[in-house]
Amino acid sequence: MKSISVVIPCYNAANYIDRCMDSVVAQTMGLDGLEIILVNDASADDTIGKLLEWEEKYPEQVLVVDCEENNGCGGARNVGIQYASGEYLFFLDADDWIEPDALEQLLFCSDGNRYDIVSGKMIFDRPDDQTDLQEIRNYEALHRCDQRYQAKKVNDLYVWEQRRMNEGNVGGMPTSVGALYRRKRIIDHELFFPEKVDYEDNFWKDTLKIYFPNMYVMDKVIYHYCYNEDSITQKRNSIKLDNRLFMELNILEYYKQTGAYEYYQEDLESNFIRRFYLNTIFVIFTNYDYIPDIINYLRKTVKRLFPDYEKNYLMNTLNAREQMLIRLLQTDADIEMDEMIKIRSEYLQLLRAE
């Protein structure tokens, strides 16, 4: 059995895949312990031609899977999972790249396969190929160290202390990329990604953790997330807010169906207020030239699902602009558009002052 299956979903990635693959085949752990699964998600450019070149160059390590139908990043990852045979899965996006010793370091920190999730740190590369220097300084701050987390088993589920993870100096549960995941747990619990939607990571990482007992977070940058102008998160006025909200509502429903809701209620409430409400309004105010008519819906949904939201521990962690948005929950009346425009102006002023 291979140690690591690297799954790379590829959609219109002809301009990026060579950089990505160069970083994988140059790994210091060597190629003998790797299998690399390249999934062409019905690309419209010459991605498949590029992928076949890599398969021809490394026939023992590289497998190309060509999908006739576009199923989104989540669907392509699911295909890769089905073909994978390694002890661990490692998800890598085609427009990103990894440090030369990334996989060797992650495997070393697995402590002989003791840990089911092993994560490194991510850094953001700008379009001009310049890495964010402030982020590098943050990573070089003093008193940082690796973190080990152990969940508590309750019945057949695992319960994590989210507040402890949030307080850690290297962060907590990864999104999906930049980490090793024990493949057997994913297969045994059918932990597949939502398909043909955006924000599939939000759902996957939150549902994944109730089936994983432990995690090692390494205080080392191993993954480079590269800003891509074609990404849904980079385009103005085109971010699919309905997908974003749908995922957050589905997370709550999944926890109720699995019986995990009662163990995670406070954390679910915190995450929901943060992502469904605060982060969505942040996206609207910073990535839209107009204000979509959904903010009153966001307010009413939060109050309906979590009427005691003010008691949540999240309230003690909010900055000034987030506190301003929380105050909007205190009135039942709809906020008119002219007032919403004033609120956005004040919000952006607070954001610039941070």
C-alpha cells in the first residue's frame, strides 16, 4: 500500500497544473510512497492533454481520470477518493503548490500512523507571485509550537473542544487541502464532498470531524494557496451566496440526523453565526457593487434557529464591525435599503481602520 494518495481535481487548469505537479514530483520523500490521481473535471481547455503528459512521464505514480461531466471540485475529489489506495489522502488544488518537504514532514508527524489527520500551515501567494510578507512574519512569531488534539468519544461519535482549537497558536481543523486524512475512515463513513456546488469544504470539514479521533497540527508552512482570478471567491458580484447558505443549513441538519447536535450545539451556533451571518455580510459588503436583498433573511434565520445567540461564547471574540452587525439582530423590523447602504459605509470604515 502506498503511504499517500495525492488527489488533484483539475478544471481548466492547463495554465497551472505544471507548477502544481512540479512541486509534487519533487517531494523529498520520493515517489515510491506516492500515488498521484489527476481528475479532469470535463475541462474546456487543454487540461487533459497536460495531464496525459504527466501520466506518460510517470506511469507508475500518476493516474489520470477523465470525467465527461463537470461535477465541481467536490465531485472531482470524490472520484479521486474512489481510485485512491494510500493510507492517507492529501487533497491539492491544481492552481496551488506545496513545499518540497511537505509530504515528508506530514508523514513524519503522523507518528507511525498514530494520527488520523495531520495538517500543516497554508500561506497565500498573490497574483504578482509575491508572498504576503505580513503572513510570514505572523508565522515566525515567538512561542509557537505544534499542537496535538484528541477528541472525546461519545457513543459512536467524536466530540472536539472547538474553543481549545480556536485558541491554539497554529489553528485547528483544516478545510480540506494541506493535510493528510486517513483514507479508511473516509471510506468507512462515506465522507464524500457535496457535488456541483461551491463551499463544499465548509460542509465536508464540519461533518468529517465527528468520525475522526485525533489530529496533529504542524507549525510549518507547507501549502501555497494561489490567488486565481477565475476563482469564485475572487470575482466581484458573482459569489454564489445561495450555495454558501445552503451548506451552513445542511451542516445543522446533518448533525441532527447523526445525533451529534446535542454535543456540538454551542459550537454549531458559533459557526453558524460566524459563517452564515457575519462572513456572508462581509462578502456582500466587500465583493459586491450592490447589496443583494438577503440580509434581512440572514437576520431572521439566525434569530429563528438560535434565539439565545447573545449567550454564545462567540460574542466575546467579535471586533467592532462584527459587533455592529450583531446589534442588527436586536430589532425585528426589516432594514430598508437606504439604511443598509449607510450600514455598509460604516462597516467599511471600521474595516479600513483595523
